[in-house]
Amino acid sequence: MPTYFIAMVALLATPLSAFAAEPKPAADGKHLFILSGQSNMRAPLPDAFKESVSQVFGKDKVIVVMHARPSQPIKRWYKNWTPPKGASPLTEKNKGKKPEPHGTLYDALLKRVEKSVKGQALASVTYIWMQGEADAGSGWGEVYEQSFFGVLEQFKADLKLKKINYVTGRINDHWLTSKGVKDGDRVRAVQVKIGEAHAHGDWVNTDDLNTGVNPWGIYEFDGGHFPTPAYRVLGQRFARKACRLVDPDAKLDDSAFDAVFLDSAEGIESHLAVGKKISGTKPAAGSDGTPPELASLLDGKYGGSEPKNSHWLVFPPTPKGVELLLDLGREQSLTGIGVDLLINRQQGADLPERVIISVSQDGSNYRQVHRKGITFSYNKSLRRKAVSQLKPQ
């Protein structure tokens, strides 16, 4: 059966004027933000975080330091870590190997912090933490809370602080105990408890950000990582909470937190491409033989989950690929470019092998801004629900 891909195009934007807000004057000294954790503390999260806090407090009043390492448990930060009673101190991945010394990642992070703040006065220090997947998988949730606060005490001692603000990210719902993760529910609950334990702490939810194409080009329904646009949203969520902790009375301009992540096209009420000009590869003819118009990609209407819905356009497989040229009419400031695609194996509808996005200011010279190969993955818990739609016939 030939494989097709079915698409709808959407572009999100923020007017340039939205970025003209005056930064809020900060107190004497700079605001230090320390970002750390596992692989979900990754680009573009730190950049999005820094952009937002800089817009609120001013670039000259902000220091952002980041050091993260994939697949690492909290003991790599907490020097006095001990395993729960009866539990192995080694992860399944590291059994049979020489154990890593506790706190080595903390030492590396502290070095970066000390170098960045040398000779500068600090008005506040805030710790941003996105970690916990490794501890959940190893069954170490029982000692997670004391380990986290132990890391904060290390910072307070080493940086000579009386107080340190903190924001934790709750690991997403890929890591639930019902999905086979030993201490998934426990670690998630502890992260919320930690965030709500003190007035100078908070937490952010991530459950709504893990559907889509992950950083390795794999489409997941609820993956352990996040699509690239979701990392920008997560960075801004951390930033909003952090700004509130630094200054509870701050009037935060929404333009500093404008990132959008949508795992459903229906969430877009309007976009810049609606009604604009589009040209390129012609879609397949409909069931009545009538060739559909490319312009219907930009009418703001969505096709839902049924392939035969008239709002979808079908592009037959071709070695040349499908090329679409969208003319916005004038230079625009874009915050996101999205293509809505339908997967339905029964009807031969699938994702393209890769998506390449290029932009141009003059219509002649193009700059590639995105290139991603795409494969498809879904976890066991969703396989049973989706098998009738996804299984080839």
C-alpha cells in the first residue's frame, strides 16, 4: 500500500512591538539563576529561560549558569547521599561498574557558578532543577526529598547564602509507576511536595509537553523527553516561577513568556498564514476526481482524526518530496512554524521521512532553520488503544 502524508500548515507569531517592554529595575546586585539536572535540562530551555528573566530584570542584572548531564541520579549532586534501606546504590545501567563518586556533578556546577559570580554582588540566588527520572527508575524515591534539600544546603554553605530560592520540574507522565517505572509516582509526588514546602520554593508541571517529535526525530505520544518547542515553554515556565520568587510584587509582562506548545492543531485559533499565498507541489485529486486547492491549507480549518475529512490534503509519495512555498506578503516576526500531519496506517497516511523548513526575507535567498528526520514510536500502554488505527492492513 503506498504511503501518503496529509498536512495543514500553521505559523504562530508575536509582533515586534511586544518585545519593547521596559525591564523592571532590580535591587543592588545581580540575580543568579543556577540551572541543572538530567537530559531534560537541555537546549533551548536555558536560552528561553535567560531571555525571559533578562526581559524582566534587565540583561545587566542577570547571571544564568547551567550544567546538566543525561541519565544521572541526584547522588551525582548530593555528596552525602545514601540509598534507601535495602536498595542497591547502583542503577541497573551501572551494575558491575565502579561507582561514580557522589557530588561530582555538583562540584563541576559549583566551579561554573564561582567563575561566573567572581567579584560581583548578588541580590538573589535561585536554583532551577529538572531531574528525577534516574532516581524514579532505580527505586530511590524514598531519599529524594532529603537529597534535594541536601544539595541546597551545599550551595548555601559554599556560596555563603542565608537563603536560596528554587523551582523544581516534576518529571512527566511517561515516568508513571503504572508504566513500569519503579518509583515514578513517588518521585513526582515528592517534587510537588518540595515545591510547596517553602515560600521560597515552587514547582512546574510538564505533563502537557511530551507529545510530538522528540530531539532525536521520533514522534511519541507521551515520551520521556519533549519536542523542541516544548523546551522553550518549559524554560519560560521556570522563568515565570523564578521571577515571582525573586520579586513577588513584580508585574510580569506576558511578552516575556510568549512561547507556545500545541500537541493539537485545534488549539490554534488563528495564525499568520491564514489567507496568505501558497504554491508548490499539487495534492492528489479527491474521490470525485477534483484537484483540491493548496489554499485550503491556509483557511484555518482542521481535519480532525478522519483521513477522509475534506479539510485534509493528500500528497502521494514521491522521490522529489513535497515542496510548499508560503508568502506572508511582508517581513514578519515568527515564534513558531508548525505543520499538522495525520497518521492513519489503515488509509496509508504516514509522517514524511523528514521535514525541512527554510525562511527568506527577499523571496530569493533562503536560510534553513530546521531539518529533522522523523520516525514513529508509541509506548506499550498506548499501543492497545491505538493498534486498530496504527496497524497496517
